[in-house]
Amino acid sequence: MQAKTRLEAALEAATAAAEIQRHYYQANVDVTIKEDRTPVTVADLESEAAIRSILSGAFPDDGFFGEESGASDMDADHVWLVDPLDGTKSFVRGYPFFSVQIALMHAGCIEVGVSNAPVFGEVAHAVRGEGAFIDGQRVHVSDIASLEDAALSTGNTHSMAGTAQWRMLGKIVEQVARIRGYGDFYHYHLLAAGRIDAVIESDVNILDIAALSLIVTEAGGTFTDLSGAPVALDTSTVLAANPALHATLLPLLGN
């Protein structure tokens, strides 16, 4: 019951943030560059404020780690992990690959995940042990087992360039049936729904992928970093796929 109540609050918070983002989308908002050289807009800030107000109002004892406001009460039993506008670069350039990401961590595990794509009008969610859903319909990863038949999507691969893994990725690209670069939330929604078969990313952080990792896992997928380690607060890379392809891809990446 507690997870269900928190899911309901997360869905409410994500809806509020999505409404803010639709209001500002393609409105030529001012962009500020943060110290880490990433952009932030009024849409990011208002979205996080709305999310935090709803979640902290409902669960005042929970911790909160937000992209814009930082971390507080990280020792709490439950901690919300929030990227209020994941894909700000897409947002400011006027294309629709951005989303609201809200996850709940308990005892080091992601227990609730919500991914709301405002322009797509698509909402994915999951609660640990209860399956994954997109727009209320249960979804499952594909059963494609061979690279020759697989569709692979890549994103944020900058940190792989010039490394041995980059060359290994090239060999994988040679083998798969189709290569795409959907990026951000979108390729994880496609993966969970069985519409593509694997995702490889680097240069991510936990706020980008916490909710999505649970959604993919609850859809029957395997979601790790590129070394095969489980998702944690310091995760910065992703190998996500249906179980058969993950088992094939992991050693090809040098593991």
C-alpha cells in the first residue's frame, strides 16, 4: 500500500511538471548555463519546485535529490530521485525528447519509477514486483535473441570515444540489424515496450535513469552499467536489453 500511495503522488507530481513544460515549450525561454556547463531554464526550476512541493507535502520525512536543488536527507528510509526536465538541451532547441523523471529509492533499491513525456503524451511507470506500464497498458521487452535481428539504440556515447569500448561498440554496430540514436527517455520506453531490443549509453547520471531502470527491469529487461554492475547512485553508463541480448552484449563490450 505504501508503494502504491507513493506511486500516486509521483504520478501527480510528474503531471504537474509536464503541464509546466508544455506551457514553456517552444516559447524561447531564457537559458542559463550552470557550473557543470549544462543548461537550465525556468521550466526546469518551476518543474522541480512543483514536484518537491507535492512529494514533500505528502511525505515530509522522505529525502529528496533533485537535479536543480541538490540532495537533502539522503539518510532517510525513502529518498526521491528527481530530474524535473531530463533533456533540457532538447527542450531549449525545440524538439520533443525530454521528460519528467521521478524515482523512489528505499534501502539502495529503486522501488517506484515514473517517466512522463509531455509532448508525446506518454507516461510510463513501475512499482517493484508489479510490472511496467505505458499509458496504463502492461509492457514487456522483446524476445529477440540474436544480434543479427536486433535493433540497438545509443546515446551520450561521448565518454566512450577514443577508448577500447568505442572500437567494441563499432563491432557490435556491424552485427546488429538496425542502429538508432533515440536518446534520453525515449529509447527506454521503446525497449520496455519491445519495440527496440538494446540500449547503450555513457555520460548519464542516476537522476537520468533511476526511474527508467525500474521500468525496463519490471518489463522483463536487464539494466546494468557497461561493466555489468547494478544501478547505484554513482552509475554513469548503461547497458540495457532483454536478458538474452544483454548476456550477449556484455562480453562484447570487454567484460
